[in-house]
Amino acid sequence: MKIAVVGTGYVGLVTGTCFAEVGIDVTCIDVNVKKIEDLKQGILPIYEPGLEEMVLRNVDKGRLGFSTDLASAIKGCDAAFIAVGTPPGEDGSADLKYVLGVAREIGQHMDDYLVVVTKSTVPVGTAKKVKQAVAEELEKRGSELSFDVASNPEFLKEGAAIDDFLKPDRIVVGVESEQAEEVMRKLYKPFLMNGHPIIFMDVPSAEMTKYAANSMLATKISFMNDIANLCEIMGADVNMVRRGIGSDSRIGNKFIYPGIGYGGSCFPKDVKALIKTAEENGYSMQILKSVESVNENQKEVLFNKVMKQFEGNLTGKTFALWGLSFKPKTDDMREAPSLVIIEKLLAEGANVVAYDPVAIKEAQHMIGENDRVAYAKDEYEALIDADALLVVTEWPEFRSPNFQVMGKLLKNKVIIDGRNIYEAKELQEMGFAYYGIGVQE
Ligand code: UGA
């Protein structure tokens, strides 16, 4: 089988590479010449564990190619996946200009029956617009070629994307014809070996499934953050409460970890977009609006704890930050809580020394030059003479550090842990002042 994947961002690159991995002939397409030239040499635009090796291996085997030339790449394909960006507009709705631009280009150059698949997260109703765009271009050419659209949302987690793709919990595909269903079933057959299902449904339902999944997960997180904040007030420990409720299989023990708010490119954007879609159609998503506002407040919780500890005076103080990316195993800084924390610390006259295993370059890019923000070469260097350590991202290497050494490097033995990776009691016994989220001081 032969496919084209348009857009070599995070989703497109993982999708194309994983399809190549099972023997499908894949061309990944992008308008960005530099990106394509880099990819041909194995230089990736993002960090994702295991992806670089997989790209190199498949390029080497001749199953994975990169090109800026959609017109040639689309010829003879069974399916074309649209995985270009849908940046949020000012009002929170997704901007479809890239998706529809690609659809038009496909319509201009396809040479046989083709399934045009939306893979980027797009608002409910987008596949219909894609269909119209392709059809219009075919009509302009006077072409009688037939095609189908399909919606195939991705459920990849950054940092675990390859595993998620190769061993999915489920694959959701919205289709309009048996022929399209057949093509999609054949493409995904190699990934269904673990007995997990491919679920076919109508196109709007598939589009909605993606938003419902992300919104439900975001809701779980905001709910737990609310509970954690209340635990602190009421003398309870959210770690206990989490275990207590998570062992009820109806609730489940995943995605109920409180913290400093969800970030990344997906939850914040998708929650906003669904609220917006509802609004445009005369409905108000009450729960999601609260999910969003709880999350905004939660990003400030760590900073508020710093203010309390230092009695509102942070001028000239230095804070060590462990972790910058919105979550471990990625260099993605989009909507990262660290950005809010750093901004607030700087506004109070504090200095920041940050360390992150992979996101420093991205962070420098987003934060810009600032005399009061420095980056350490490792986690211990960041602690030297700092007034407190703030744990911002729960990278595995931060979980079991040498507390003795930390105690000596820090000016004050204060740890404010935004991810609850340490045990309060253990640290207090070692003489640290320790503050977590939803736990007792
Ligand atoms: C999320 C979904 O998990 C994927 O299924 C989906 O495909 C993807 O969005 C997408 O729409 O593309 P991702 O944003 O990569 O994936 O990261 P997650 O692992 O879901 O984490 C999201 C945020 O929630 C992070 O900021 C994380 O720190 C936070 N989180 C997660 C918590 O605060 N508590 C938890 O218990 C779990």
C-alpha cells in the first residue's frame, strides 16, 4: 500500500514513520523546505523517544521518503493523511486554512480513487469542508475521479507516541463508504495484533470522539486539582484520596494526578475549541468552562506557595526550577505551566535558574533573553545557593535524587513540589521544608 502524509509536525511524522515501520510505502510532505532537507538527513524537528532511530531505519529501507512536492507524491496513493496544524484563532476556534489548502492541492493532483483522511484534530464538520474543497478542485479539472473523506483522530501522547501508535487502545475511523472502510482497515491491520479494536463510525462522531476524549481527561485533571486544593484546607492528603478513589474501576487510577495544571498543545486547545463549537451552535459547555478556569488558577498554585513561604518578598531571591517542558519526555513548551511560574517570579523581582533534560533550547526560544533567567547544565548545578527548589516537571531522573547533596547546595532547604514526586514525611525527616499539592505541610 502507498500513502502520503501531509504535514511533518509531531502527528504527521509519527504517523508516517509508524506506517512505514510495518512496510507501507510512505511519503511525508511539508511546505517547509528546510524541515524536509533536515528530515532527509535524519534531523528531526521535535524530540520524541525512539523516533529518530525509526525514521533513519525506514528511510534506509526505502519505505519512508520526505518531499515538498505533493503533486508527485500523491500519485498512486491509497490514502492521503492531512496532519497539518490547526492553530487556534484569537477566539479559540481552530483555523482551518492549512487543512483546506492541502485538501485543495490534493484535489488538483490526485490521479485515482483516494481516501482523504483528516488526522489533525479538527472541529466537528471539518471533513465535510474537506470533501467540498477536494470536489471543487476536481470539478475545475473536469475530472470524474471518485474519492472519500475519512476522519481518523489520533490519540498519541507526546513522549509515548510511538508506543501509542504501534499498540493503540483503539483506532477510531469515521467513514462514509465501504470502499473507504476497506482501505482504512487494511492500513491499520498490522496495528491490531494486540486484540484492540478498530471502531468504524460516521464522520461527525469520529470528529467528536477526539474532543470528548481529551475533554474528559482534562476534566479528570481539573477535578483532581480542585479536590487537592480542598484537601490542603481540610487537613486531608490527596495522595491517599487518589488511591482511595482510583481503585474503583469505574473511576480508574489514570489521569487523576493533581499537579500544576495541564498544558501542551492538545488539552488547552481542544477544551477551548469544543467550548467554542458549542457556543457557535447555541449550546454552553458548563463543565468545560469550569475545567478551563480551574486549570488557569492551578498554574499559579506553585507561585502562590512560594509567595507564602517567603512572605510576599521575592526580590533578589533565586529559585531553582527542575523541569520546563509541560510534561516529561518531551521538549514541548506550549502552554507549559513553567512559563506562567517564571513570568510571575520575574515580576516579583526574583531570579530563576532552570534545568530540563531536553527542553532548555525550546524554553530559551519562548522566554527570550533575560538577565534574571539562567539555565543549569544539570539538576544539581541549578540548586547552588538557591532559596528554594521548585519541581515543575516530573522527569524520571528527578524522582530519586541525592537529598544530602541537595541539602548542601541549596541556601535554604525548601522544596516546593508541583508534581508530588516526593514523600512529605521523608523530606521533613531530612530537615527540608516540603510543600506538595494537596498534601499537608
Ligand atoms: C493528550 C492525550 O493524552 C492524547 O490521547 C491525545 O492524542 C493528545 O493529547 C492530542 O490531542 O494530540 P498530551 O497532550 O501529549 O496527550 O499529553 P498527556 O500525557 O495527556 O498530558 C497532558 C497534560 O495533563 C500534561 O500537562 C500533564 O502534566 C497533565 N496531567 C496528566 C496531569 O496533570 N495529571 C494527570 O494525572 C495526567
